[in-house]
Amino acid sequence: MSAVPAYLTPADVATMLQVHERSVLRWAAADATMPVTRVGGRVVRFERAALLRWLAAKQPRLARRSAHGATQTTRDAA
């Protein structure tokens, strides 16, 4: 079992989100809230935990409520 890196490359994030790497880089440049670390101007990395929190916050409220409701329904059925 390999350890998950604390920092992800744009390619890692693109694979995770099933989008093109250029989309990830474009989002990082356009959205100041996206947790990105730039080293030396050309190296871009994403701290995994911060990125997951950012993605969770990006979900529409209705989707978050539905996901919570599905979890609640599953618990109620058990």
C-alpha cells in the first residue's frame, strides 16, 4: 500500500477530478480560493487535505443536503 502524498501535482488533481490538467491549472490561476502552492513560479502543488475541503465547499448546497439525506436514510434503514 503506497502512502498518499501530502501534496498533489496538477496531473494528480486532474486524474482525481477526471478533467484535463490544463483545466486544473486554469482554475488555480482564476480562483483565488483554490488552495494552491507555487514554488519558484513554475512548480504548482496542491495540499491534499486543503484541496478536499475546498472541493467539499464547492458542492452546491442542494447536493450537500442530498448527500447528507442519503446518509441519514441509509442509517435509518439499518
